[in-house]
Amino acid sequence: MSFTRLDPSDFVVSADSITAAIWTNYAPTLTTFFTSSVQEASTAGDYYLSVFQTASSLSNAEIQFDIAYGNKYGSGSALYNSAVAENSPTKTVYGQYRSLVLGDETADFIFGNITASDFWAISISRNRYKESLFPGVLTLKLSGSLGVISLTDDSNYASTITFKDSGRVFNLISGSAGVVNTSLNSNGWTPNSGSYGWFLPDIGTLILNPIALSGSVAAGGIGLNVSRSSNSDGLNIQRLYRAISGSTAATFTLNSQETLTSDYVFVRPRSSEYNYSENPSFISGSTGVVLYDSFINNPQTYITTVGLYNDSNDLLAVAKLSRPLKKDFTKEALIRVKLDF
């Protein structure tokens, strides 16, 4: 068996970004939203609400995303123990997302120039995307008592990318499909309440700023209020669900993004190489002589397979050609092997 050692120049590494729709059946836009009354009434319903693309009682119902509400002071939900102030599900949710996103138990969520003590979180189901969400295509329509707003991310306008413990952070702004709505100001934020939240593509999460959404129309809001009552359930999770599903043009558009790394190996059989074969149809297994005299001075072989070996002659990968490649002393070949991982 013949071997040819590959040079470093024979290897090229390439990375390509692949996008795909994330919702069930590869739909790019979700327009129908359903929840489970059983889950909502359970203990889990105090922390989050799962949203399906169809009635949760149907066999094809799949969770698309979850909604949660967090409050720094534990407001908006009943206390675990009435004797322990501020200790409630909303405070637990706030602490979980603060650790996940900010990585600091003393840090605050700052949306633009506004420090918020509470937020809504929309977490895309992990099995809906591979590596991350794709910035620049988001469209989320929300309805409130004062109207409807469309939100997107500002990835197309950010001169620098901000990173936190959760990865990349983009602001949520007024607009759709990555295009800003400048009716309020040039950056799509509210005049006095900062951005509408954060888009966190690397953990598949949107963090919404209630202060911006609860304002007047003139202030960039839609009257989407939260209840910050103490020791009682403010049904804030349900408020956001109704804002998403209740719009006359309910729309939630997202894509996923995956970086596919490919290792290209260029194999070059030279004119003087691989013109003979050890196949029994070419050389006698008993005597080791060429069976046909015409193959002595003018041999012809057909390359069908490329094997990649390490220095210990262990076969690591096999590449099959789409059709046999004729080889003799008058021909050279360049075979590109692609390894995806």
C-alpha cells in the first residue's frame, strides 16, 4: 500500500454560518400561541408559563418558548413564607437570570440608561435552535391597553458588541426584522425609559423592560403594566402572554444560527504516483508480477476512495469519490476532501 504525507499547506479550515427557522415544522414566524391550564395551575406556573404552537392537549403540541417574570424585591407574587419578607418566586427568578446573564449577585439590569428592578424573560426552548439565535431578523409584536408595538434587536446598528456572562447582548428597539423605527428617536429607544430590553442570542433569551412598555404612547409605551403588589400573585406572566397572543397581528419571528466548521484536505496524486495497484486483478497474489504486459509500461488504475491515516497507520477517515477517477503516468489529480464537525 502506498502513502503520501500531507503538508500543512494541504489543510484549509473554513467556518460557515448557517441559519434556519426555529419554530415547529421549521416555520420562520409563529402566529398562534397556546398555554396549558394544568401547568399554569401547578407550582411550576408560579415561575414560568410554557407556550405551545397549538393546543397543548394535541399530540403535535411542542413547547416553543417559556415566559417568566422576575422582581428584585420579590414583588408580584406570594411569599414562600409570610414570615420571610421579599422571599418569593419572582425574586428567585430575578436571581437566577441575574446569575445567568450578569454573573454578579450585586449587579443590576440596565436597559440603555435605565436601571430596572424587574423584567419579563422569554426563553426559547433549547431544542428549537442549535448554537444560538440569529441577530437581525427578530420581530416580536406586543399589544397593550394603548396599542401595539413591534420590537427587534439593534445588531444591525451596534458599532461595538457588548458581552456579558451570557455572551453577546443587543438592545431591543422599536422596529421589525432588524430595521429600526425612528418615530421616537434615531436609536429606537424610548425617550426616558431606555431600551425595551435585551436580546441575548447565545442563550436564546429576550429580557423585556416593563418600564419602557408601560409608558404612554408619546413616551414610546403601549400601556403594558405590571403588578408590583407585595405578597400576592400579580399574574404578570399571564400579562405578557396576552400581550404576545392578543395582538391582532400576533407575530414572533426568529431564526437560529449555527457555525459549521469544515476542514478541507487537498490530496494530490502526482503523475508518477498511484499508477499501480495491489488488487489481485492487477498483480498476481502468488508471484507478485503484473498480470497483463500492457500494464507494465502503461498502467491504468481508477481511484475510488481516499483514506486519511495518522503516523501510526491508523485509518481516521474515508472519503468516497462520486465516480472512479482514471489515473496513469500522463495524469495528475487534485481531490478535495471535506470534513465537517
